[in-house]
Amino acid sequence: MSKLVQPHGGKLTPVLLPETQRAEALAKAKTLPVIRMTSRETSDVLMIGMGAFSPLTGFMDKANYESVVETKHLTNGLAWPLPITLSVTKEQAGSLKIGQEVALVDDETDTYVGILTVGDMYEYNKTKECKAVFFTDDPEHNGVQKVMAQGDVNVGGSIITFSQLGYASKYGDYYATPEQTRKIFDEKGWATVAAFQTRNPLHRSHEFLCKMGNEVCDGLFIHPIVGKLKAGDIPAEVRLECYEVLLKNYFNPKNVVMKVYPMEMRYAGPSEAILHAIFRQNFGCSHILIGRDHAGVGDYYTAYQAQEIFDQFKPGEILCQPLKVTAAMYCNKCEGMTTEKTCPHGKEDHLKISGTKLRAMLGAGEVPPSNFSRPEVLQILLKYYGSLNK
């Protein structure tokens, strides 16, 4: 019997059809009216498909949408921090009917991904949603921009999916569903698992925090996002190479699992931290490392707002609990990795390199010190940034 935490809501609810049924479903989809999806909507379909967003089995209806925006809970009382929605124009909504089946097509690749049974259609307040989810309606915020660009009508309803949009073939064994990771953790005999969310190459500070999580839990689950990121972020292929060399040389392979997942970042800071915890619970994790400015962008959130938001939920609402860690750095006086919480020394003794400064150094062919990032990782990044300059 599994020792792992239960999925959110008690069971996994994947809607990805078995391989033997996918060709038939695709053929059917090609006979149906089409809703073209943004990259974020497509990534949500993939997450629903694999069961990562359990207990969701489709896009939110009006009642659940409003409940989530106003209370950060679904209508059944389960914690849920942000809307999972599909939007269309008023004109297209006028051509749809409740109960109708429509094909879901990724707009960027023209790929048929799934079929939606229309259950609800409703207009919504974009500004209200942005303030609830992102804590701002500033049009410069990456997530706000996407919401404000959406259609004016949300279409709710259950879905089935028959495509993984090439992620499974592209990433091979690194691509895994919640059902698959739970099986891996069970086979290892783990009861507690610490998840580490990342959209960046791991530097020494990240490595230090990962190992802290691994010390207090049976295992560590490094879980990089490989969906669409914002301009300037390092591509998934380059990051994966960095993760591989780091795991090979600096982690105990018995106690670490790395898999990737296809979600698109919303840069919703605290709200996204809760979402990250909920779907890591579905993957089998009992804990998630939440550090400084988790899932943030710019200066929209305070340093530890993503940790503080967990205190708004009652004990037991989210079984994947935060490991609240402070910013880590190398201290010259401590002669090792330390954190804001434990180190008594001043900023002049700390090695801190911002992402902007790091990109500038690498772009100029300058090698950052090895006490900031492992040499093997830096060589991969130097090669990447050198190729950009060419």
C-alpha cells in the first residue's frame, strides 16, 4: 500500500485517452467545430489530460470560476488558487450550444489536442481576475497581458485529450504523469518527497536548497517546467543539459528523481506557488520547496509573499506542504553555502549574482566563479550564450 500523500481531492482524474483510442478520437475531432487555444490554454489541457490538475476534468464553469476568483476554492470546498479557463470571442460563443462537442486545437502548431463538451458559457471581469490572481492589473505584468488579451467569454466543460503535443516523444523518460511518478516513488519506498520547481538552470544556491529538502524528506523530486516561458528565459533543452550534468556529478542518484512537465508559467507569484503545491501533491509529493520570490516576475511581490499565502489555508487543505526556505548564497567568511536566516555576515561577504548580471557575464564570455555555479553547468551556459552572440 502506498505511503504517499493522497491526490488533491482523493484521486487522480486523468482524461488522456489510452493510445489505442487516440487515432479514432482525432478523426472525430476533425469533423467538429474548432476552438483555437492560446499556448497557455493548450498547456492547461495537457495538465488536465495527464491528471496533474486533478480533480479538474475540464475548463471551469461560471460557478467554479467565480468561487476561485473570490475565495481561492472550488465550489466543492477544495483549495484552488487561480482559474483554469478557455476563452472565445462573443461572436464565436454565439455559434456554440450547451452540450455541443468542439475540437480543441493549439493555435501555434495547428495540432488537434482534445475534445470539449460545452457545459457553460459566461462573460467575466478580466480586471477582477487579474487583481485576484496576480495581485495587480498592471498591463506590464506578463500574466496580466495574457488575461487581458483573452476572448470576452469563457467556455466551461469537460474534456478528453488524445495528444501530448510532442512532449512525451521529445523528452522521453523525463516526461512523466502523476500516475507514473507515484509508481516510481512507491517502488523506492518513499513516504515523503520534496518537490523543487524550477524554470532556470540550477546554481549553487538552488542545489543547496534542493539538498536541504532531500535531508528532511525520503526523496527529492526535481521538476522543471518545459512549457512556454517569457522572452529571455533559457530554453528547456539547454536547462535539461545543465540539470543532467549536475545530477550526475553532485547528487546521490538513489534519492533523486527528475521529470519535466508541460505547463506554461503564469508568473503569478503567491497564487502560482499554491498551484505548484497542489499539482505536486498529485504527483505524489508531501512537500515543496518555496524560496524567495517563487514564481514571481519583476517587483510585483514581496520576497516571501509566496510562502505567506499558505497560511491563508486551513491545515489539511493542501497536503503538499511548503518547506519555507530563505535565499541561499555563498559566504566568504562562512566559507560555504548559507542562507539569509543562518548567516550573521554582511552583504559585502556574500556572493550574489542577479540573473541579469549572470546573462551579461555569460554573454561577454566571462566565467562566473565556481562558488556561484558548478563549472560543468557554466560551460554549458557559456556555450549557449556564445551561440546567441554569433
